[in-house]
Amino acid sequence: MLKTRIIGVVLVREGIAVQSIGFRQYLPIGTPEIAIGYLDRWGIDEIVVLEIDATASRRCPLADRIRSYAQQCQVPLSVGAGADKVVINSAIVTAPETISEAARRFGTQCIVASIDVRLEADGTRMAFTDSGVRPTGLTAQQLAQRAEGLGAGEILITSIDRDGSQRGYDLELIQGVADVVRIPVIACGGAGHPEHMRAAMRCGVSAVAAANFFHFTEHSVIIVKQYLKSLGEPVRLDSHATYRSFRFNDAGRTGKRDDGVLEALRFHYVPEERI
């Protein structure tokens, strides 16, 4: 059985890694390199770096910046250009030939179509570009099918409404897109508890992605993977440290161990971690 990938997302704005809330508020985290290095060391399967202000400033990610990102990780890295995979957003609509040409030259497996989606008042889920500002006039399903037809090898689907909310993924959106394309789908936007990831996995996605969830809580990737694996979900967990005893409360925080257990751990030898 294929393993479901756990993907860490690093959002970069004006050269700083940020936390995004609804595509409107951005709170600084620190340097992208530190965020990337943290995810890589803690067992993430892949990393996606999105420079969310690149389109507005009419530029591509800088080569030296991409090189700096790549030096921090050993896992597959996806960015706007120049990495293991290329993530394309607005060009799906404004320059569709870009996807087709890139797929022809490098292979469809290298092309990730990033689709940002907003729930409208009438219940339709419409696709937007330019960091959720510019409407495409297409539903999420229509744009996903167009991207697949152009040669994209994966779809990264993000709910604008759930972004930074910690209320869970938009399962109806994810299922709707997964039902109309044959290529892998990555769910993103809204993770606040490993159960949210588990629910998204039931929609048939090949990967679940999160940004704020990993940056602003004590939930290391390994803890999340152990939680999911203990419930029978097909995730990759090959590190020595498994954190089997960790539990999450309803708010998505790890529970505090009682004092007796913590006292015993003071004298428990744990070998150096190797991932």
C-alpha cells in the first residue's frame, strides 16, 4: 500500500516565513531556512515553499534563494521554480502553455498545480489566483481538470476560508476535486489536529499538507505520524524516536505527562536521533 505523505508548507512573504490566516493576515515566523531545516530534521516527507508575494511583484523566486532553501533539506522540495518540483498557481489561467511546456520538458511528475479556493455565498467553491485576490471564474473542480489536461502531475488544493483556522480541512472541497481528476491530490488549509489529517486521508488524497500547525505548536512531524500510524493510517515512520506515549487533547495540544512519569524519564537513556 502506498504511504500517505505528510507535507510541510513554508509560506514566504518579503523574504520572511510567515503564518497565514485566511490569506489576509500574516504573522512572522523567522527565516525560511530555519523553518525548512526544522521540518527536514523532524521527518517530514516533503516540503513546499510558496513565495506568496512573487506574483504581485511580478517576479520568479530568486535562484540563490532557492539554492539556500535546498541546502537545508534532504527531502523533496517544491517551490515556484528550480527545485525537485515546480508549483504553479496563476499561470494555470494566465499562461497555460507554461504547464504544458514544463511537463513536456521535465515530466508531469515535476509539475504541481496550486489551486486556492473560496466558498461563495451560494455554496459553490470558486478558484482564485494571486494569493486569493483574483477570481478565475472557474470552480475548483473545473480548474483542477484544466490543470490535469495541461500536464500537471499533482494538485495542491487549499481552502482560503479554512487557512489558519485550525477547524480542519474542507472535506467537501477535497473530495470534490479528488473525484474528478486522476492525478494525486494534496489537501491543505485548516489543520489543527491530527484527526483533521486523518479525515482528509479518507477522501482519497495522496498527501496532507500543513503550515501553521507545525510552526506554532509543539506538534513535531514524528508525533503526528505516530498518532496517525497508531490508528492504522498508512504513513511513513522510520525514526528511532516514535513518541508512542504522546496523546492529543480536544484542542489539538499534546497532553502533559504526570510528575511521576516525568521523574522516571530523567534517568531514561535515549540514543541520539537518526532520521
